[in-house]
Amino acid sequence: MGAMYGGQIIAAWKDKLTELVNSRMNGDSLLNYRKGGEELTKFKVNSNFRNHKIHLFGVLLAILGNLVISISLNIQKYSHLQLARQEHPRPYFRSMLWWGGVVLMATGETGNFAAYGFAPITLIAPLGCMSVTGSAIISVIFLKENLRASDLLGMTLALAGTYLLVNFAPNITQAISARTVQYYFVGWQFLIYVILEILIFCILLYFYKRRGMKHIVILLTLVALLASLTVISVKAVSGMITFSVTDKMQLTYPIFYIMFIIMIASCVFQVKFLHQATKLYNTTTVVPVNHVFFTTSAIIAGIIFYQEFLGAAFLTVFIYLFGCFLSFLGVFLVTRNREKEHLEQSYIDFGNIPGKQMLDQIQPDSNSLSYGTLPDGSDSTKSQSGEKKEV
């Protein structure tokens, strides 16, 4: 009887001890779970902070690159003005100042190229507005051009738009490896996008070549369609080079060279159509329209190919698009009527001089080597007999 009672006591103590051990283990598990949750939260915070730093580095590269491009454009413009003032002007490609502008241009474009390897396309592409606003500021300081109220308003809007873009662009950091590019390259979203783009491009090219329709919208839409392929391939090439430097070599994959060829070919044809647009239309019209078209096509390409807005909140997307609108409006205000004002200042009308009467008025082209001269064969010059005409 006593043995049975002793056995029950021992069994009860075992149950109690097991319960205490289990409760202690559950407490440790709960504590470990809480610690794991805290560590996971810290990891997410650190990861987001690291992403912000990488994006900020890409943004700084893009902004500096665009500012260097604006400096190079003003240096080239200044070199052309200097050559036009010479009595016997030499070709512009023999000017060291012009070549200095070319080197700066290449440096700025290299910065833009590298920026795509550190930040999303939807963040880098709209920052092209900094080149326009920077060029306006530099032209006022160094070329003594007029600073208008619309310039100040446009610069303010462009800076406000840039601030919104930087803060509300998609906060994703993708390791652009060759396998990642291959996966996106054969995705159904991109295949449908390419088919539609090729159809639109062929239709516009038909109207441009066969029907002779050279409207600015047609030309710059062709540029924008090519630009979408350019930014996709630029980010792929830049990202794979960055991945090769920081992690594993990616330059041995065929997709790298496919993207490189697409990048070069699309750039060449893009420049061709853009050059045609600048020949037919004023720069003040081409620059803002091309900026809007290029940025829009780049954003669409980034969303479709790299899925950069996947999972983004509606408010974030809305504020981002509003930032794009502000930057577009700023570029339009900065470039509005700038070339017309320049022509009005350069206009020479000899008919307004008292006691003088001329058969023609002179509208000089500041970009021409014969700046301020009468056109050949004018009636106000010598006649074929060598005698001056009396007026």
C-alpha cells in the first residue's frame, strides 16, 4: 500500500517536472520568437536604408551627369559663337573648346549610363529635366542670356517635381544578373509590349517614308519607341557590369551582348530621327516634347520589363506621376519662346535707319558662318555688269 502511495507521489512529481520543463521551453520559444521578430524588423529597416543609399547614389550620378551635359552644351554653343565672330572662321571640329564640350558630354552620358545600374529606370529617366534647367542657369551666368520670370517658375516646378520623383519612386533594388535579364526578356508582358511597339513603329515609319508626313509628333514618337528599348538595354548592360564587379562575372552570357547590340542600334537610329526633328522644327519645340515622350516611354518600359511598380500603393503612384507632371511643365516653361527672343534681338532692319533705303531686310542666322551678310545674288548687291544699282 505504501509502495503504491510512494509510486503515485513519484509519478506526480514527474508530471510536475515535465510541466515545468515544457512551460520553460515554451517561454524560451516565445522569447526566441520575439527576438526573431525584432531581428527581422531590424533587417527590413537596414535593407530599406541600404536600398535608399543605393538609389541615392544612382540619383546623384544621374543629376551630376545631366549637369555636366548642360555645361558641355553651353561650351559648344560658346565655341560656335566665338567662331562666328572671326573674320575667317575655321571648322568647329578644329576648336579645342568644342572638343572640350564633347569630352564633357561623354562624361555626363557615362554618369547617366552608370546611374541605371544603381536605381530603377522610373527614377533615373525623369531626371533629364535637370539638364534643361541646368543649361538655362548656365546660359544666364556665362552667356549673359536673359533670365525671365517663366524661367524661375519652370526651374522651381522642375525641382519640386524632382523632389517628389526621388521620394515616391519605387523603392526596389534588383540585382541585374544575366539570368534575371533572360527571365524578363522571354516574359509574356515584354513579348506583347515588343509586338505592339513594332506594329506602331512600322505604321509611323510608313507614314514618314511613304507619305512624307514629317510632323513633330510622328518623328518624336519614333524616337520615344526606340528610346524605350534603349533604356531597357542600358539598364541591363549597366546592371550586369555592376553585378560582375560586385559579385559574379556576367559578361560571358550571350544576353549581355544581345542587350549591348540593342543599345547601340537603338541609340544610332534614335539620334537619326531626333536630328531630323531638329532640322525641321525649332529647338524650343523639340526639347520639351522629346523630354515628355522619352520619359513616358522609359517609365512604361521600366514598369513592363523590370516590373518596377509591382505592389506599389495607389497614393505613391499618384504622387510620382504628379512629380513627373511638374517636371514636364517646368521644362516647357524654361524652353518656351527662348529661341524666338534670341532671334528678335539679332534682327537687323536697315529700313529703320534715317536717310537709308534698302531693297531687302536681313534676318541673320547666328549659327551660320555668313552671319549678318546679304544673301548671294541679292538685288541690293552688284549687278551682273559690275555696276551698283541705284536705289
